[in-house]
Amino acid sequence: MRVLSLFDGISCGMAALERADIPVEAYDAFEIDKYAVTVSEKNYPQIRHHGNVFDGDFRKFKGYDLLLGGS
């Protein structure tokens, strides 16, 4: 599954998918809080962080399976 998470926080969406045994091929996250990103990077180093959602070019995220907001 390919996941795009907006306002990702500490990546609770990834935690939920992991606990539900749903395989995640790619997880891209937008988050600006530096402390939340630090926690996310520590727990899930495979997540690609993109910073501010308002600066994102969402054309490159076509074909994703799940869109999360505020997880």
C-alpha cells in the first residue's frame, strides 16, 4: 500500500497500519512540527518527510492507495 499522510504528527497512521498487519510499500508524510518529525523519524525511519503541506507538489503522488489527514 502506498500512503500519503497530511499533517502527519508522530505518524500514528503508520502505527495503525502496522498493528493491523497491512503492508506499507511507501509512506510519504507532510508535517512541520520539528518534535513530531523527530519522533516519527525515530520510530519509522522509512517514512519520507516533505515538510509543509502548503509547499507540496501533489502531482508526484498519483497512484497512492490511501490519503490520511491529521493522523
